[in-house]
Amino acid sequence: MLGPTSARQATSPFARLNERLAGVAPGLPPINLTIGEPQHPVPAFVAPVIAENIALFGRYPPMRGTDAFRGTVARWLDRRYSLATAIDPESMVLPLNGSREGLVLAALAARQRRPEIDRPVVLLPNPFYQAYAAGAEVAGAEIVLLDDGADGRAIPDLSRICEDVLSRTIALYIASPAAPQGDVATTDDWTRVLETARRFGFMVFADECYSEIYRDVPPPGVLQAADRLGDGYAGVLTFHSLSKRSNLPGLRCGFVAGDPDFLGAWMRFRNIAAPQVPGPIQAVAVAAYEDESHVAENRALYNAKYEAAAAILGPNVRPKTPAGGFFLWLEVGDGEDAAVRLWQEAGVRTIPGAYLALPRPDGSNPGTPYIRVAMVQDLATTQEALTRMARVLG
Ligand SMILES: Cc1ncc(COP(=O)(O)O)c(C=O)c1O
């Protein structure tokens, strides 16, 4: 079920798709559903907040974030996850220039934290967000790919991993909602992951950047499980982003929160190596985390698109409405073949699932039967794309 894999095998799925579709003309005016780049409107408060704070572009921003940024994020986490042990804004929160750079660079810090391990391992779900593989690469670690849990949810089950691998593991990446499948980890799932991670001394990097894009029920967070276990936030980092929550992928702003010792050590490295978040952008983040109404509107827009998908793709294609995220993960037989036909016959650009995963040791790729459809366009465009897709796939 698993085996060591080199991070170098992971490539950008978009570059790979461009190569595959080079010279193939779209059958209709193109609709791009490949990139998970939200196209809903930028919230109205963004421009005035940037204007009010424009002078801050004249200053180098503080790497550890402004007091307002860290305080607002800590309060948001306490509220969102009803935490009994409050997040300390002084030691448990750092701003990120988008969560991607944090997800990559944290692996290096996880490596530095466990120098005694000879052949370090990073555990990844499969399929996975490609930045995790970049993290493994900068850390000089082998990748071990995790299968879905026995119940078919894209939440890995660490009890199936042998102790030799776990004892060499420096970090586990785990996304909830899972990307692209949209499955959500329960508090019990998180608790089991944390117990194993603490037993073997590796870091849990919880990618929760889709946490606010859910259908009905807010996904439980890793911090909730840590809070429930009662030993503070050691060994846990959660990564969040305004890209998906607030339709601000171009703002490049997110945060990491959790283990104060890890963040303290990482901070010293980040101070000389990592990108700071500009002052006006941190001010926008403060406004964004103080407001939930634009997030609720955003959820309603995505939910309407899942309803459209169920109605339009219907019984033949049988789209699954996931608990979280904004992707359709459609089982279509051969995903690469379907992606080529959708482009060629309908002008709809989607990603073959295999491009988002790595082959298992036996050569099989868990993404092969799927395509990923990012439902990021407005409702009318999405309906048009779904209607065309139904014709090709139905
Ligand atoms: C699963 C997942 N994690 C993290 C990110 C990084 O987002 P950002 O760097 O914009 O915060 C993305 C972006 O597409 C993603 O899909």
C-alpha cells in the first residue's frame, strides 16, 4: 500500500495539462475549471482598508505579524473552534504570504527539529496539493504516500503504516476538507492522527485552507482535537488562508497557528529567509477575520453550484456533493481521456485526477479514474460548463 517516492516525481498538474492539450483546439469557447482560484467578487472592504493603510507600503512589514493581525487570528481560532485553551497571539500565530510558502518551508523546520533521523520521511495523502511534495524536497525527505481510509474517505488511517516508517517520519501533511475530494476529518480522526504523531514525535501539518467552504456543518479542526487531548498545541500546526475563505487568492495572505516551540524556532529562520506579508495586506486580513457575512455569502454561492451539478450532471455522471471544498471529483472511467474529450468537444478544461496524485509502488495511480472540476466560476458560467459536460460524459 505504500513505499518511498521521490518528491521530484511531482510536477505541476497545470504544466502537464498544457503539454497534453498542446495543439488540441477547444470545441467551444473555453471555460477554465482547472485552477482552484475563486472567481467570486473581492469583498467590498478590501479597497478602503488598503487605502487607509497605504503608508505601510513604505515600511518593511514585521515578519511575525502586527499585534492586530496575531490578536485577530487568535480570537478567530478561539471562536471558530470553541477552544478551551486559548491561542496565545504572542507565540502561536504567524502570518504567511499565502499558505503555500508556509506549507513548503515548514517541512524544512520539521527536518531541523529531528536531525537524528537518517532517512527522513514525509507522509502525504494521495492525491495531494503539490506544495507538500515541494516541502518534502526541500527537507530532503522521502515521500510515503498514504491511501484513503478503509471507509473510503480521503482521510488517511495511520494505523496501517509500519512503525519503521512512522519512527522516521518528520511530518504528516493532511488536508481537511481534503483536496480535491472534499472529505472532512472528524474530531476522532484528528485525535487518532495526533496520538500517533505524538507517540512517534512527528509534526502534523493540517492544511485547513478550505475549512470555511463547507455545505452545512463547519469542519472540526485539528486544534479542537489537540484542545480535547489537553496537552496544549505541541506537534500541531494548522495552515489557513484568505485565498478560498474570502476570495482573495491574489492577496497572498494566510496564517499558521499552533506549536509555540516549533513556531519560535521557525521564526528565526523565516526572519532571514521568508517573504513578509505587507502591512496593508495584514490590515485587510484583520478586517476579513472580523467579518463572517462575506464568508457565508461565499458558501451559499458554492452550494448553489453543487445543486446545479447534481441537477445537470444527474444520474448518468452521478456527481458526489462533498462535505467541504469547491471541487467536483468526478469518476469518469479514464480521467485523462475524459479531460481531453471535454476540451476537444466542449471547450471545458478540467484536470485529470492522475495529474494530482503519484503512482503507488505497484504502479497504479489512485487519481486515474477521476477528473477534478473547480467550481470557481459564477453560477451561469458553471451551469453552462456542466451542461456541456453532461453532453460529453452522459
Ligand atoms: C489544498 C490547498 N492547500 C493550500 C493551497 C495554497 O493556497 P494559498 O497559498 O493561496 O493560501 C491551495 C491552493 O490552491 C490548495 O488547494
